[in-house]
Amino acid sequence: MNSNNNLSPFKNFKNDIPASIVVFLVALPLCLGIAIASGAPPISGLISGIIGGIVVGTLSGSPLGVSGPAAGLATIVYASIEGFGGIENGFEIFLVAVVFGGLIQLIAGFLKAGVIAQYFPSSVIQGMLAAIGILIFFKQVTHAFGYDKNLKDVELMASSESGNFLTTWFADFINGTANMFNNAINHFTPGVLIITCVSLGVLLLWQTKFVTKNKVLSLIPGPLLAVIGGILINVGYGTGEMALIADHLVDIPVVTSLSDFSAKLTFPNFSRAIYEPQVYITAIVIALVASLETLLCVEASDKQDPFKRDTPTNRELKAQGVGNLISGLIGGLPVTQVIVRSSANAQARGKTKMSAIIHGFLLLFTVLLIPSVLKMIPMGTLAAILFVVGYKLARPEVFKKMKAAGKVHFSTFIVTIAAICFINLLYGIIIGFIFFLILNKGKLKTAEETNAN
């Protein structure tokens, strides 16, 4: 273990406080955007961001990792809430699955299951993330165009009601996609579309070398700038025809105190959920996907650590388990360690986990002190942010990398993506895993992976 593991969280505030502000500015729009992509109340994303920062950050042994709501779980959250009866009736049941998922993670940590990511095929994991990116991207089209009228024809992830044959699933996917684009294009809102395009332009500009190599501009988070720009454009619309209506803006409850905040929380309905078999299946899926995404992020964030510290993976699973348990109990989304926020922390030169903890308190203060500002954020801006998130998960470079890894990996990667898009996340992971074992003759690792280790 590197001696730098003893860096004290209480002796590096001069580095951790500025880093926490950067992470907070990155996390705020992502918390809201991922909640919306998940079909959940926007405040649930903020709750999970607060829990990920304060609770998970305190319990975790990761020096640079930052936890919060993850894009990787958006599709399963959306499908689960809809399956349980929609946001009005099903969210309380879904929260029970989050609580149980946290308990499973906690038990897994005590059983020392932190090594699971080392044996799970990378092609399945990459396929899962790419498929999630594709689904997130397409799900934002209606928000981006300003056609937000409770569309039920936009179901990109098939549910159990879609049928029992792949042809039916495929037909539903194609028809749903065609209807979505047709409605978005024929019934778009000009004011929303302008904000979406400007926000997307800002985000793309912030990906260029001109910005990333600039010492001043690179310190300004692109998502925050896009949010500010979206708000200012809508303010500039005034009360004219271009002005956005309430349906095109973020909707979170306005709170004035901690007691008021607690009064507006949503709590799990155990009495209804306890007899729902799907709740337990959802809990297992949440625990599995959240654990895999966390462990992969741990590996990536440790590589960015200039002090080369190692995160104890079993402790991380316990921390994530407690975080999800608490998040589910008070109306939050599932929590994982997230690479976008963790990378922002490393790039901002955070030194200890205190930066993650402070960012959680900053999110809490934002909800308590300036909720009216959050309600001014256009949905089109959040759609633009999620376009970029989805693209990064399924960018062409990922496909090229998997193709270079060999036929076994590339075939498994494509099959996993197709199965998740045309069926659902759970079946997609299972199909991808079995497909990999068949191609690789029952071995969990290819020769290339074994040699790499």
C-alpha cells in the first residue's frame, strides 16, 4: 500500500474545496438530467447526488471517486417505474427495490465480492454501457424538440408486455422510434429547439482542444455554462411566443428549510412492494449493475490518481450499499461511483475524499437555498447534456476498440447491445454473458485478457 494513502482529508482543504466546487458544478445538471432520463422526479436525482457525496463519500475508501445517480442505471430505472405503474403510483414501489439493492451490495461487500469485476467479460460490460448510451440518446429527442406530452409511443426499451418473440420486440423498437421522430419533428417547439441547439453547441465547443488546452476556460464546466446559457435565452424570450411553458422547464418542489425538505420527500411503500416478485428481480439488477459500474469506475479513478492509491473494493461495495439503502429510504435514485464526476475531481486536483463530501453538502445547500433557480433550467438544455453523455457511452471509438479486441469480444459486444435495446437490460446482460461463454468455451477470460493481467 502506498504511503500516500495517509493523506489526511482535514489537511488538504486548499486543494479539496476548489475541486469540490468544480465537481458540484458538473454534478448539478447531471443529477437533474439523469433523473429526467430515468422517468423519475428531478429532485430524486439531487437526493442521490447528496447521498452519494455525503454518505458514500464519508464511508468510501476511494480518494478521488465521486458517487451519485448514474446514467448506466437510467434505463432500468425508467422501465421499472413504468412497470410498477408510472411515476405517480410506481415510484414508491421502485424505491423498495433500491433499498433491497443496497442491502444486497452491503452483503456482497462483507462477502468480499469486490473482485467480481475482474472476472466479468469486458465485452459484456462495454456492450451494456454502449446500449445504455444509445437508449439515453434517443430518449432525449422529444425533450430536445419540445414535444413533451406524456408520450407513450416512445418506449425504446421493451417491456414484458411487448411480446415473446424477437420479431415483436424489433417491430416495437422500430415503430416506437419512427413515431418519436415523427412527433418531435412535426410538433416541435421553436423556443426549446433553439435552446437545445445552443446548449449542444456549447457542450461540443467545450470538448475541443481550444478549450481543454486553455488553462482558464478548461476550469469552467461545460454543462454549467450550457445551463446558464439556456436560462438566459429563456429569460430573453420574455413573455412572447418563444417563451417556454412550465412543461419545458425543470420541475422540483421549492423548499425553505430542512423540515420543509423532509416533508417533500417520497418514501418507499413496503406494504405494496413486499408481495411484488418484480421488486426483488429489480433489486438484484440494481445491485449487479451498480456494483459493476462502481468497480469499473474505481479502477479508472485509481489510474488517474497521481499518488497511485488503491481503493479497497469491498469497502467500496459496503459504502455504495449503505448509500443506496439510504437513498431508497428517502426518495433518491440508485447511487454508483461515476466516472464523469470522478474524472472532474482528479482534473481539478482534488487530493482526498473530502472534495466528494463537500460537493454533497453544496448540492444540499443548493436545494435548500436556491430551488427557484433550478426551476428555471430548460429541459432542452438537460437533453443536450444527456445527448453528450449518451454519445460518450456509445462513441465510435468504443466500437473500434472492441473490434480490435478480437472476434469473441466484438461479437459479444454487438449481441449485448442488441439484446438490451430490443429486450431489456437484465436479459441483455444475461444473453451477452452466455454468448461470451459459448464463444470462449466456458472460460471467463480470453487469452488477451489473461495476458493483459
